[in-house]
Amino acid sequence: MKKFLPFFAVIILFFSPLSVSAQEGERIAITNVTVLLMQEDQVFENAIVFISEGEIYGVFSMEGFDYINDEGNIHIEEEVEFLEPFEANEPISNFVTRLDDEGIKELEAKLGYSLQPDPMKIIDGTGKFLIPGLAEMHGHIPDATSYNQNLEDLLFLFLSNGVTTVRGMLGNDGQLKLQQDILEGKILGPTLYLGSPSFRGNSVTSPLQARKKVRDHVAEGWDFLKIHPGLTLNEYNAMAEEATKAGITWGGHIPSDVGLWRALEAGQSTIDHLDGYELFTGTVTFNGFSGTVEGYGTGPVDQELLNEAVRITLEAGAVIVPTNALWSVLVGGVSKQELEARPEMKYASPAERRSWASRHTDNRNNPQTNQIIENRRQILKALYDGGVPILLGSDAPQLFSVPGFSIPREMENMAAAGIDNLGILAAGTINVGEFFKDKDAFGQIAPGQRADLILLNANPLEDISNIRDIAGVMVRGIWISKEDIDARLTEIAARRKN
């Protein structure tokens, strides 16, 4: 791993401790922690990260901090290291040479917050690793017309696994209010980016209606348009043209009448489930809606055609949300016994478990099943190697796919496809921040970024399964300790027994 090369300044500041319970807007310092920077394999060791008002406002070296005294005051009076994002904005280096009252006032004005003695919660990160919060880029949020225990539990299941951002892939009643209430702290949950009610064969009957639906959904305030199978080519073209005119993106499936080429040409922002790639490369594909294997060829991937698909995808600027772990279940590549034995099944309701079991098929002895799984991994690896951005998504809740817990399984599936651990982590962090950069700043540990963080007991760059070894999660500056996570999960499991 590469150690980050910082620059230096001299500064003396004092901070005081906060109350034990974390609240949005409080000031927090995570000390003695190793920060994973999500750029190449760089790490910043022995760091201290400051959080205030839901944002990261400083990342420094602990070597510049003399001590934390019995009252919890942090005393800085040595050389202090800063990450480059601070340097680029020039917030400190020009204002730390004098320590009189006037100098402090100028520094406060530049930083935008007070440096006077103020309460600060201290989180000890000794021996731990800090990464940005993860995103679920193909999640599902239920009807939210009323806030009930099931909704609150679902939102917490995401958070308990460090999923601090969810891209909702099917618009439903009440979701836009829920999105805002989460941001205002009225209910605890990940930050939501919401897709509209679906454009599909049974919801759109003409190009004219497709255009109207685009205008309606833009007026309603959805973040993007969700595409399902069933649209005709004329309906899709009308939707795409109207959406481009309105300045709203669309993503999801690729209708069979449209095809991969036209979807990329039209400007579809995300291709979810690798839709279109298996058909185009002539491999077997599985219809997860009808539960049948469709015959588009049973041989291995045509490498020449795949290379062309990668090239055109990259040129089009589309990104991929693969959901391969779920697809392995949908095609019957995992036994029911193995699925039912997963520890996270205790957080699914009995009705969900019964439904999932009744829909499961075991096709492990079918050679085509293994071909599908292998082809999907090969396609994903080719897209990744070709420079196409990959976004982490697992399609939860779904068949044996429990919110939050499905994300580590998707990450492990990506590793099985040959993607390196940094690339996997980037798919859930920095890549997502880049995708949503017009909406907010997040996905990195740097000043000005939303304070979505995961504190881990082990390094996920060494073993991606370490993503499960969580010591705490922060969402928009709200700290949730491991003890709080375990206690809440115990309550959820108890509620889901009957």
C-alpha cells in the first residue's frame, strides 16, 4: 500500500468531548485511524478525522497532536499533516502562522466554523480502518405512505452494514417525503436517490403517454426514471427524447425491443443486471421474470463481440450495476439449503422466507446454469478492465437478498469475477460519488464530503470479506456504534421470528 504524502503547517487548537449519544450536527473526531483513500492503494496512517454538521472538515496526522487529556481536549502544537483536498482549497496554510485573536478569527472565517473550545466526541480508531460509506445502487424502498416498524427496520438493515446511500429503483407512494424526512433527521436511514414509478409494458401504451409520464415524473421530483422490460422501441425513443429535453436521466433494464446498442446510443445512464450484454454476445440468458432459460446460444462468450460491447459502452458514458450475486440465485446456482442457512435470514420476515423458498429452483446440475454464471462474471470483468465504471448494487430486498447484508455478498461475487479489492470498494464509494456529483459530495474521506463512514476492524484491501467486520457506521455525521448496531439487530430478529 502507498502512504499518502502530505504537506505541513503549524497550528494550536483545543477541542472538548461530546455527550455519548451521537446526534446529527455534533462534532466528532475519529483518532489514530488508518484512512483508505480509494485512489490506487493509498492509505493515510495514524490519522485523525474531524466531522462537523454532517460533513468531513479535516483529515490530519495524529503525529501533530501532542495529547488528548483527561477532559478529552485535543492539543495541537506540532507539525500537522493535511490531505491534498485541503491544500487545493487553501483553507489553513495561509492562516496558521499567527495565534492571536485576530488570526483565529480569520482562520474561523476561512473554515466556516468556530475554533473556540467546543464539545467534541472522540472515537478511538486505534488499529482500525476508515472507509467511505457504501452505496446500494439497485435497492428497493417500499410504499412509505405511513412510517411503520417494518420500514424503520429495513432502513436500519442497510445502515447496519455500512450502506449509507441507497438508489431506490422503483418509485412508490410516500418515498419522496421519506427522502426529505431522512435528510431532516425525522427518521434514521441512508440517503436516498429515488427512481420514478416504472416505465414498462403495462404502464406505457403509446409514445405520447411515455412523453407525458416523463413530464409528470419530473414535476413530481423524482431523481431519475426507472426502465423495466416491455417498452416498444417507439415508446422508449419517445421517453428518451423527452427525458433528454427535460434534463433527467434514466436507467435500469433494457427492453428487448430496444436492445443494448440503441439504449447506449440514446443515453441510458445505467445498465442494471448486465441487461443486453448476454443477448448481444450470444450467450445463454435467464429471464428472471418468467423463470425460464431463453435460448440465445449455449456456448461461451464471443470475445470479439464482447470487446465491441465494452468499447461502445465506454464511448457512450454508461455505467454498470451488475447484481451478479442475485443472478446466481435466480438461475438456480445456489442450493435452497445454503440460502436458508445464511445468518441474515433471521432479519427477513417469515412470509418473505416462505415466498423465497417457494420460488427457488435448483439448477446446479444444469450445465447452462454454470455457463450463465461464468459468462456474467466474464462480461463484468471485461467491462471493468475496459474502463467502464462499475457501481455496487445487489437488488435488495429480493429473493434471499436481505437489505444491507446482500452488499458484502455482491462484493465477494465481484472478487470471484477477478475484480481487485480496490475496484470493488471504489464501485460502492468514489464511483457512486462521481455518478451523483451534481446532487451532493460524498464517496471519499476528504474535506467537504458528506460524513458517511465505516470504521472497520480489519483492512478490506487485504480481504474484501473484512467489509463485514464493522466497528461502527456514520451516516451524515450521525455515529452508530457496534453496540448500537448489535442491539438493534437483535430487536429486529426478535420481531421477525413470527
